[in-house]
Amino acid sequence: MRSEVNADIPLAAPGEFPPLRLSDGIEVWPPVVLAPMAGVTNPPYRTLCRRMGAGLYVAEMLYARGLTMRNAKTLHLASFGVDEAVRSIQIFGADPEEMGDAARFLVSELGAGHIDINMGCPVRKITSKGGGSALPARPALMRRVLRAVVDAAGDVPVTIKVRLGIDDDRHTWRDAADVAADEGARWIGMHARTSKALYSGQAQWDFIARLKQYARIPVLGNGDIWEAFDALRMMRQTGCDGVIIGRGCLGRPWLFRELAQVFDGREPDDPPHLGDVLAILREHAELLVEFFGPHKGVRELRKWCAWYTKGFDGAAKVREGLQRITDLDQMDGWLAHLDESIPFPRSALRLSRGKRGGSQSKVSLPEGWLDQAEAELAEQKRLMREDAALG
């Protein structure tokens, strides 16, 4: 099943795309990475996605301070399944010492095999602390943060994920690419929107192509990959080395199976009928309850009920009830109203699930954040002039 935009996209040819090389001992095939998403890429969902396909599956973004303070909730989210061959996790923060300590803890105590640094999250509670997409606006601080994490991680590979910049007037991706290459990051991933844009409009894939031409390390593209064929289109159009899958897989873990198939040159299976979707949802529900406990597990489950059933005929009224469930029996009762024989609707292939809506009026930054960036840039230029004068 394909949408019209992908009707004529050919499958991957033999040898067309090489594996992603994360380190000497870690290759990623297909070149596909599950984006770390808060409240989404916890152990239950990573388990489902891994079972469906192949690639690299990154645990959700965690605050470095929570790790250094050994916060119980943070440590629970930092746990890994026994079947995770590469323990991959993302952290955020703006304090180099804290970030280094968090990376050291992840490697030495939790056995992390890959650390990604979030330098792209656009939401207020992250950027207002100087984390996420706020960090690349201060390249000198970004450099110190990345250096601290790389030094603390030792042989464990470190990568970064960014956005185009704060807004259309302040792009930061070039600075991020320079710092990433200089300080030893293995790759840079970019969501092709600004922070101000949030998830509105279309991702600007042409900037991924520009980043690929500019960067001295591998580049991964992110934004608006709803179907497996979108990944092939992005890589062919931009030349990027791999793709990061975010909202496109919400309630659709089988997307990773389809991605593995198209990258192997095989026509992907059609999406499952509603009955099979509900079976996956039921398994997901049990995993969430096992991981979080019955009360929090069911609260976490409500959004997944909406994502799994979105686009199916007759599901809208059922979703209203699913948002009020307090146990799995109630979920089963509401789902029993649906016709399990309904095939996956073509119109649902490109439906946005999860984060959506318009842009934000401004990106929330710490007070004086951009003034500090200008001061750091002026100091850097002064030092460069002194070096030049000394010959």
C-alpha cells in the first residue's frame, strides 16, 4: 500500500545504501534510527519496534541532572531490556559537568553503548533550561557540553540531534555541524524544521541536503517520514546517510518492518487489518502495565489507544471512551465495538499522530541567552585575532 506521493518510488537497489557505522563494532542496517521521544520510546515500545524490524532504537530523552541525582523516575526510564543489543539513550542539559557525569554513569553503571545528545527539542520546559534547541545558539557552550560527554563516554560513540535553528532568522545547524565534527561526534541528525515552527508545515528536506554537503561527519535526516518509501525519497533527494523515524511510527510499530523490507529491495507488506492492530495494541498495553504498574501504565496507554485506532471507520466515538479507561478490561470493552475486519485505510498512511498544531510565537530561552552567545562569539573572534597576530 502506497500513497500517491510514493506511487512511483523504486525499491532500494542492491548496494544502493550502505549500513550506518556507529563505531568499529556497531553497524546499523537498515540505516534507520527510532527517534528518542519523551513518553514514547520507553522499553515497552522499543520492544515492539525491535520485534517488527531492524535498526537502532534510542531510549527517550532524559535530563542529565535526573541521572546525576539518581532520581528514581529517571533511572526507571533509563532501564533497558535484556534483548537490547545496543543500549542507546538520549540525554539533554546545558551544564558540561552534569552532562559529563550523566554520560559516565550511563556507560559505567547502565552499560550504555551509544549516547545521543538532544540539541533540537523545541518545547518550553527544555529550551527554558538552555537544553534542546537552545544549546546550539551558544556554540561555545555547545562545544564544552559535547566535549564533556565525549570524554566521559570513552569508547562509547556519541551523536547529536538538532533542528535548523531557533527560527528563520537564527539558523544554528552550521555551528552544530562544525562543533560535532571537531569534538568527535559520530553523526549529526537534523529535524528539518526550526524550533519556532514546532511540527507545523512541511519539513524542509533541502536543508538536510545542505547539511550533508557542509558537514564533515555522517548526516541523518528527520521530518515527515510517514511511509517506508519516504525514507528512500529523503535519502535520494538529500544524500543523507540515514533516517530518523519520529511521529510516523506512533501507533504503527510495523513501519520498521516495512522499512527493513524496502531497504532490502522487497515490496513491503500491507499494513495490518484492524484486528491485527488491536492485537498489537493489547500486547503493548500489557507491556506498559508490567513496566509502569497498573495505574500509570493505563494512563500511559490512553494516548496509544488513540494513535493505534486513528483513521479507522467508527473509531472516533470509541476513542472518546478509551480516553477514560482505568483498566485493561475497560479497554477491551470499548475495542469490542470495532469491526476487526476493516483493512488499514490508505488515507491513514500520512495522518499525523502525536505532536501537531501551529508554530509557537517565540522560543522560550533563559534570560540573556542570546546576549551571552554574542559575547562568546566576540571573545572567540578576539582570541582568533590574537593567534593570527602571533603568527
